[in-house]
Amino acid sequence: MDIQTRKLNLITYLAQLEDESFFEKIEEYILSKVEEEDHTRPFSIEELNKRIDQSLEDSKNDRIIESNDLLSEVKQWQ
């Protein structure tokens, strides 16, 4: 079974799930894994270099935002 089919099967299963506590456990597990992956894994050298290159390119093309503007924008999200 390929990964796409497995994903669709899981989505179907979750859509039919009625047990709130079981659903919460699944949700907590998934969110904890996403958090772990996003925040604890250091960048590889390639990833870091790509980010640096993209940042330099953005700066050259004036695709930047001032820190005060960014803070104001973030405050509006809440």
C-alpha cells in the first residue's frame, strides 16, 4: 500500500471517529511530533546555506520588513 492510500485511509478513519478522548490522544501525539520536528532539529549545512542565500536575495530585492512593523503585525494576530 502506498503512502497516499495510507493517508487517505487514516483520514477516513479519523473522520468517522466518535470517541472524543481517543481523538484527543491522537491529536496530542501528532502535535507533539510536529513540535519536536520543527523546533529541535538543527538545520543541515545545506538548509542553512539555502536560508542565507534566500535572505540575501530578499534583501537585494527589497523584500524586507522592519522589526517594528513585524511586531505590530504580530500583535494584530492575537
